[in-house]
Amino acid sequence: MDTRFLMNFEFRNESGDIQFSEIIEHFNFIISTIDTFTQTKKTWYETGYSRKQALSQVAFQFGGITDTTRIKWQRRYKKSKPLFVDSIWDANDDNHSCGISYRKMFYDEKNRASVELSIVPQNLENVLNQFTALISQLSSYFNCAYVNVDSKGYSVLGRNVFPDRLAVGWMLYIPHVVLPELIPEAARFVPVMDGKMQKGTIVVSTEEIFDGSNKEHIGKANDIEIRLLDLGLLPLMTEI
């Protein structure tokens, strides 16, 4: 069975409430980056109560949103404002499907959104570098508060050390410069640049493909979480 990875990130829109047109731009950018990651041009569908229903509702194709989904989502955006929650998937079988879940669900922070990407790589060769490149793209475009990647239920099943703080998993981007000598437990550090300036760091826990059910991998991620907390670089989720 292929490995499924979960990538989560949050961001805030500096100009205020996230407008509907911006949500569509966000989806288009995420789809483009996933297409690059998987080296495919996917058609994305709305979710439904059954596979048959979902396959009848094409949401994004040929580089943009369909008219039907745009009208439906815009109506929902106006009705539920300032909240907007929706998901799309690529209609592959259960072991290979990818999905995007977008949640703008904060009444008191209309400019804030969280996103979860469910990704099954087509090929695991060089996948670590592919993920760090994907994180760099996303963190730069959205100015993310964090981005993390894990697998096999590492975060969902509470295998991280601090349930109320960020989890490292396989890799964690934070908008800080982290010097390698401060976290010797980490396997790799990848700087994220803004021009010539470093705006953040991706901390990687293992060189090999991370398995969130592997005790050794869990231990490495846990050790890094403890070290990041000691450095004041592992915030509470409520502080993000």
C-alpha cells in the first residue's frame, strides 16, 4: 500500500477578511503545487455522500474552478460569512486519492484559514526533497504560521509529545531561523528564503521516509519537539 502523508498549515490574510475570490486563488495555487509534486494534471471533484455523487460534480479542471462549483460556493460563502469550509478530491481509489480541505472557521479572526492536504506520492524516490520544495512554495505564498507533514497517524493518534502544541512529525516549517547546532537530533535543516533573507526553517526528523507508527521515528520526532519547546519555538496551538 502506498504511503499517505498529511500536510497541515495555517495562515492569515494581511489585508483583512479573506474574500471569496481569494479563496478560489488559494485553491488554484494549491492545486498547481500538487500537480507539480505529483507530476500530473488532476481533475478535482466536490465531495459527496457517495463516490457516484462526488464524481458527478467536477470542481476544478483545466486550471480553474467550474461555473457550477463557483456559483454553489459563492452562495455558501455569502450565507455563512465569515465562515467557509469545503473540500475537494481527485477521485482516485482510496489508496491513491489526494484531497484538499480548506477551513476558514474563525469568527473573531476573519483573515485566518487552515488547510489540510492529503497526498499519496506517485513515486517515493526523492520524496523528501519534493516535500521540502512543496513546503517552501506554500509557506512563501501564504506566509504560513507553520507547515507540518506526518504519516500513519502520528498527530491524529496523539503520538506527539505535547497535544496542545505543534507536532513535528516528519518535518515542520516554522517562521524562524533555526541553527543546526541547536537541534542535533534533527536529520536535516532546510532554509526557506525570501529573496536573500531567510524567513524560516524546515526541520526534518528523519532522512528515511517517515512512518508515524514506527517507534524509532516517533522517538526522533518527540526529541525534536522537546528541543524546540526548550528553545521557545514550539508554540501552543492557541498562540498561532
